[in-house]
Amino acid sequence: MKKPTWVVEKEKARRQAASETLWLFGIHAVRDALENPAREKLRLIVTKNAADRLGEAIPASGLTPEIADPRKFPAPIDPGSVHQGAALEVRALNWGSVQDRLSDAGPRGIALCLDRVTDPHNVGAILRSAEVFGASAVIATARHAAPETGALAKTASGALERQPYLRVRNLATAMEELRRMGYLLIGLDGEAETPLETALAQASDRPVALILGAEGPGLRDKTQETCDVLAHIPFARDFGSLNVSNAAAIALYAAGRR
């Protein structure tokens, strides 16, 4: 028997709404999300032990937790996830536009742009470094980039709740917008002739945007062409390249010390 149109539409809307939410897991990621007033929180599943560890963060959030059996944890997450007995369903954060977040960064401002960096563990580590070293935002594309996921949030160890992670339609367009705001666009490329320190010296009184590509393919041609300068991180020995999250941490540290 064919379902009525209204039933089909209702089921479609329910599936669409479900696809717009994500599950965070792990004590640190869940606690930081519970304590973030900007995060829309929908459902909390915890074991008794996890509830005790989360303490006052649960009642402060306004959610009523579902206490689960640790042997049959019901949250719809990967069975291999190290959830530590805590999972929280949320909606993705809205950090606003590039203009909103980066127009008033000042001459010492730092932005980080990611070109096709899709591994959530790398992006989580990058968000953590961006928070530590004071980046105003991390920018990535809406497609071909790591979305907010539980794995990303757990790797970020809370930084996802505090470090702006902006998703844009076109990275080159966002970079051009940064240039109009006064940013010097520095692309990281292992084959570039200019050392990173030399490139940063060109921006003594300007904010900088550090552009990093995925491991292997690196920056796309269009991204490279949009940069003001390409630079490399000098190595003591010729042995290859750094993991993108390590390269980001080093570049952020160098940019903060210029």
C-alpha cells in the first residue's frame, strides 16, 4: 500500500533533521559542549560513572540525561569509538562569516586556511593548536573537508566548542576576502624557495593567513595562485614532510612570534 504524501514528507523531514545533528562522545568533548551556551544540545546518554564524572555540567545544561548500561551503550556511534560512557547529540555550531570573525583581528591577527584536509583527527588537532596559539579562525571548504564529527571533537579535546571553524563554499574566494581585509596570504609548500620565517617578516604590521593543503597532494593550483607568497618550513635533514597538523602547529607558533 502506497504511503500518503503527508506521511512521506514527514518521514523525509525527520530524516533531514537527523542528518543535521551529530553525536559528540568522550568525557572532555561532552563536558565542553554541555558548558557551551552557543551549542544546541538535544540528547544526552551517559553511564552512571560518566554522569558522576561530568558532575555539575549536566544540570547546568538543562538536559535530562538518559542513564545507560555500559554493556549496551545505545548511542548511534561507531562501536569502536572510545566514548567513555558519554554521548551527546547536538547541532553544528554556527560561527558566522569570514567577515564577522576576521575583519577586526588587528595587525597581529592569524587565520588558518585548510585546502582539502579531510581527516577529522588532523583537523581536530589543528583546531587544538589554533586555540593554543591564538588563531582567530580556521577556515575550510563546505565540501572536501572534515565536517564536525564526534571523532573530530574528541581529538580537538574541547577546542571545537571555542575555536571558530568556518566552512566556506570556495577557499580561493575566502582568501581574496582576507586579502581585502589586509591579510598576507602565506601558502605552506615543501618545495617553495622562501623559508617561513622570511615570509612572515613581510607581514610585520599585517595579519597573516596560513594556507595548508592535504598531505600528499598539497595545495591545489588555484590555491597556490591565490597566495601572496609560498613558503616552506626548514628541515634539519632531507627526510620528507611533516604531518599537516604538526606543520600547522609550527606555522602558528612562528606566526605568533613574529
